[in-house]
Amino acid sequence: MASQGEAHPYVPHDLKLPGFVPLFLSQSEIVGVYGISSLLVVVFMWIFSGFVPKLSKTDRVLMCWWIFTGLTHMVLEGYFVFTPDFYQKTSPVYLAEVWKEYSKGDSRYVGRDAAVLSVEGVTAVIEGPACLLAVYAIATKKAYRHVLQLSICLGQLYGTAIYFITAVLEGDNFSTSPFYYYAYYVFANHFWVWIPSLIVIHCWKKICAAVNVHEQKTKTR
């Protein structure tokens, strides 16, 4: 077992992390578990959505996305928000290992940066449950499903923008190497840029079409 208080690998090297305990799991173990569990969640939702009558493939894909991103927000990011001592765990706790590993790409997490903590707090507590509500709304064809998805996406895009902008303003020097910078900081977050953007366009078109139909019906009365 690694000894408590060992020097940490993060940048800046003078970052104070009292009681830091090094990783127990390897990168492949951490990423592998997350990848496999995420795949199982998506596959389950794809199969489940197939039993919901009159759902388009687009809606089924959206349900897969919302269950994945909702659980990611609530479980993974929720753990970070409510476990400030995750880097001090003296036994292998998987979620703590995830954040100790991810902090190699962005040490603001292990350093409990106020901007990151605020964004993740809102994401975990508000957007996470909203994502699961979106799954239900799509499956049951609720009238508010497009407005709800649009709102969540705008929140995700805003949070992602704050995440990247604050990093730039603070010097953008939080990764231990270019590999971790591009693998974790850039690649792991880019999905929450282009996927919400596509969903915003999709929902915008649906909402506009519904309004046009309503206005046409109103004019013919």
C-alpha cells in the first residue's frame, strides 16, 4: 500500500494536498471499468427503448445519451462534489481513483478549485436528475420533452464554456503532460460540446415546427 502523505504528481507541483494517497488502480483499470459500465448502460437503454411503442431511432439514441450523461453527472460528478477528501482515501475506492486519475489532466479537481466545484455542483444536483427526467419524458412522449432537453443542453454548454474559459484565464497549466491534457481535459469533455449542440438544433426545430402548426391552426379559426 502506498504511504499516506506521499508527494503528488500534479501540476503545479507546489499544490498543497495534505494526506495525499497515490493511486491504487492503473489507468487501464480505471478507464476500462468506466468504459464497460457506460457501454452496458447504453446497451440496456437501447434494448429497453425498443420495447417502447412508436419511438423513432433518434428518440432511442437520445434516451441512451440522457441515461449515460445523467448517471455520469449524478454518480461520478456527484461523488467529486460531495467527497472533498477523495485524494486521501487509504483503500481502493473506485470513484476516488477516477478523480485522482482525471486530475492528471486537470489538477483543479484535486485542488478543489471554486469554479470547477461550482459548475460540477450544479451539474450533479440539477442537470443529472433532469437528464433522467428527459429519458422518462421521451419514453412517454411528454409535451415538455423538447423544452426540457433544450434547457439541459444549454446548461451543459454553459457549464462547459465556464470550465474551459476559467482554465484559460487561470493560465491553462493544470495537466501533468500533453497526453493527459488532450486525453482527459480535451477529449473527455468535447462530447459535452458537440452532442448538446446537435440536440439544441434538433429540439429547436421541433419546437419551431410545433409553434408554426399551432399558429396555422389559430389563423384558420
